[in-house]
Amino acid sequence: MCWLRRCGRLIALLTVVVLTACTGGSTPDRSPVEKKRIRLGVLPVLGAAPVFLAAERGYFAAEGLEVEFVTIQGAGAAIPTMARGELDLVFGNYVSFFTAEAKRTAAIRFVADGYYANPRTWMVLVAKDSPLRKPADLSGKRVAVTTANSLADLTIKSVLGTSGANVTVPSFVEMPYTQMGEALRSRRVDAALLSEPYITDVSKRYGALPLFDAAAGPTAEIPISGYATTEKFAADNPNTIAAFQRALSRGAAVAVTDRTAVEQSIRGYAGVDEQTAALVTLVGYPTSLDPTRLQRVPDLMLSYGGLSQRLDARSMILPSARLTP
């Protein structure tokens, strides 16, 4: 927990100070923002690098925005907080967003894509002395995830479902990424689903070993996380949303082209050391929000019982978000 508090303090230091006001323009999305200070719930994973880069490089300030980063354990717990108006946006996994929309916990609107899984960036790890050797060995075991009923357990179920073995779904134990290495070492859990930079960190510090890639086969390059808000906030603050999108897009462009910048950023907001940062496997940073690619998530949820009826991802994407043809 000490480490988590240290991460929180590092993230707090990255709160952006408004340096300039956005000047008025001839188009609506260039008009002054309705809300200058916004609160973003964010899990400090590698996939969040674009938003932190946008903060560090003054891109939000240039748009007249001040972004306060609020550390969350997962989107599942943060979405009700956003629905109450205590957070303005949340960076989190898509399964939790679609679940909230289906259950009417909140009317979710997608602001921008976050990241998708590259090989070895969404991994199930086990302790170095674990007897588990293949996906089917997870049958009935305990698996650590940041949030239950999220993309973590959905992708694990998908891999197990295609393994050809008759397996019992594992039980999922919620905990922060920062506690998973110790939980593996002490046998409190049998396996853990981690994202970068925690895959590299836990492997290096605890000797954890890969059991399987949870983003392979039917889940290869699956969209992991994105930025979402409520329908009401988007309707009340269209210029704020557009300004956020523009700044984030600039941050994503840096993340795509400059690995060194990403490494430096995660050393700050994720609290990893220089060696770990240099070893991480980079995730995919989309520069647009593609409804066809995003539709894979609710369709997979439907096939595994996570949804009772099909959701249309396109209908949840804000009109001001950039769409691919």
C-alpha cells in the first residue's frame, strides 16, 4: 500500500496548471471550455501514457484545461462515482463501461480510445514455483484481477473457452496491480492478470512467470481501455470534451512515435524504476476511436453471458470523437 500511496502522490504532482486560456474560434469546438478544471479517474498503467504526456507537455493547458488525476483501482468502482458527478471522466476497461450502460448504472459516452493489447501486454502470470503450466490448469483456481466482471475475467474466459479442455471458471479476487506480486508469492492467489508496466515489474521483482497471453487468438489486439464520461456531462460541456480530445490526441501522437518519452512518463506516474521502464512491452495506442474494433468487446461479452442483448458501440461514441471511415 505504501507503493500505491507513493504512486498517488506522484500522480497528484502531475496535475496540470492552467497556463493559458483557450481563445475563441469560429467553430463550436474552438469556443471557450465550459469547465476548466476536470477530474479524471485513471489507473496508472502503461496504456494511460498519452494522457499523462499531454499533461506533462502542456497540451491540456494550451486548450484552457486543468486536469486533476484521481487514482482508481478499476473502472467498475469509478463509474458510480462518475455518475454522481464526483469524477468528470474515467479511463478504464471497456467491459465495465458496457456493463454500466447495460445496467443503467450510468449513461456512458466514449470520449476517446485508450489502448489495445499488443502481444505480451495483457498476461496471466504465476509464481516462479507454481505447478500451473497451461491455461486449462486455471480450472477452479484463484486469479487476481483489479476488478471483477471486467475485461480481465472476460479475456481469461475466452482463452479457456478456446483451449479445448473442460474447465471450471476460476474465482476472481480483486486487488490493485501493486499487490499482485506479493499475493502470488504468498500463494494467496494462484495466478494474476496484469497489464504493463506491472507485468515487467512483477516478473523482475518476484520472478513471476507467464502462464498465457490473455490477448491472443479471439482476443488478439482487443481494445482494453478508453476514456468515457456521462451523457449529461458531454451534453453540458461539449467544448470541454472537444478540448480534452485535442490535447489527448497530441499526447497519443507522442506515445506512438517516442518510446523514450513513454518510459520517462511511466517512471513518474507509475513509479517504476528506469530499468523496468526500459524493459516494458509497449501497448498499442490508437489515434482514433474505431467503432468496428470497439464492437468486438460487447460482442464478446454477449457470447460469454456478460450481456443479455447486443449493445451498439457506435451509438455510445460521442459525435465529436474522431471516427475512422
